[in-house]
Amino acid sequence: MDKLQAYRVSAHADAFSCKDCGVLLLLAGIEVPEESEKIEQEQEMGHALKVFAVNVRALHGVDVGKLKTTKYDGRSQPPLFVVD
């Protein structure tokens, strides 16, 4: 853990990278659902969902080509925000 550099990427997420090479290893945060979903979720669970994204290319012994993946077309989605 002493080789990890942590930094805040948003109000809801932190990123962790290698201090030596700078490779992004992990994103950790909470899922922020739409307001109607948030109310239902809080009633059911009492707290926000924790979300972790791991850069599997940085894990020793993992053959990324053998992993089952699901492609997602993010380009066709509307932007989350627009800067004027």
C-alpha cells in the first residue's frame, strides 16, 4: 500500500495510481443514482452503493484476452454535462 498514490477525482470518487510508474490501478467511490432511484435505494439499503473499478491489465498473472467482456457504446450516449 505504500506504493499507492491517492487523489480525489470527484466529490464521489478517489483514484489510486502507482507512485513509481503512474499507472492508474483503482477507482473507488459511490454510485450516485438518479434522484428517484436514490430515494428507493436509501429506503431499501440505507446507504449508497460502493463501486470499485480495477485496472486488470496491472494485475500479475491475468490474461486480459481470456476475460469475458461486455462492450459499451459510451459515444452514443448523451453527455453527462455540457460546458458553454
